[in-house]
Amino acid sequence: SLIGGISWDNSSTSVRSKAEIKFNTFFNGYDYSITKINNSQIYIADSLWVFNDDNFIELDGEILTVKNLSFSSKNQRALIDGIYSLSESDKVDVSLKAFNLSLLNKIIPQTNFQLNGIADGVASLGKKDSSMIFTSDLTLNNIEINDYLIGDGSIKSNWNSLNNSIELNGELYREN
């Protein structure tokens, strides 16, 4: 077993970036482990995000299972749940509730691209014919790119077995 933690405190900047992530990992042989994240929190751009304690991440050979790994900040929530394996019936879902997309600007390196707005819905990762596929059903509100208001809309993607491809359907609209 391994009891560990990751922490940092970026107090030298004007925007708070701090974390205290605690985990317990149990190993059984070379190809099995199960990890629980508990009593953990992280500040991203002055926003406190708290991890739920009722979660686990299990690695069993080539099967990755993530159960109820969620973190929330006020009314925002992100939840990761599912199985990623060689089976085409397995998938990992990322569910978003009132998720402020501007948070991504703080996590990914600065570019000429700034994103703002709110996302709700589910995005999923799975396998099809040994390739990773992405599906989604997301609702977007008040989307801005580089401070330019694009509007509201949705993004839906599904696997098209006939064409062996992903179908992406999206719309963004703006009312004046």
C-alpha cells in the first residue's frame, strides 16, 4: 500500500493556485492497483474545487475503471465515471454541470485563444476497432472566444458504424 499526497501553494502570484490532494493506493502484483482520492481540494484561479471522497481509480491489467471521481466548486461539477478497456462496450464519461469553460484557460498553456462560457452535458471516450473514439452531448451557453460573444448552442457527436467515422453535429447561435 501507498499513502501519499501532492500539494503546492503558489502564493507568489496574484491569483491563488493551491492544492492538497491525498490518496491511498493498494497494489496486488504488477498489474493491479486501486487508488482512492480523499479529503482533497484544489484552488484554480481563486476558485476552491473539492473532490468527493466516494471514488476510486482501478487499474487491472489493460482495464481502467474510474468510479465517481468528481470535483465541484459552488454550483459547478465535473464527474469522471466509467471503464476504459479493449471492449467496445466500455466507455469513460465526463459529465459537466454548469462548468465554466474559462477554467480551461488557467489549466492549458496561454495561447492566442481564450474561451469563456458554460457547458452542461456528457462527453465520452471509448474504443472502436482498436481506435479511441469521442462522443458528446453538450449544451453551451454564453460562449465567447477572445472576448467575442458567439452565443449559445450544442455539440453532439456519435459513432457512425456505416462510414466508420464520428458524426459531429453542432450549432451556435446568437440573438441580438
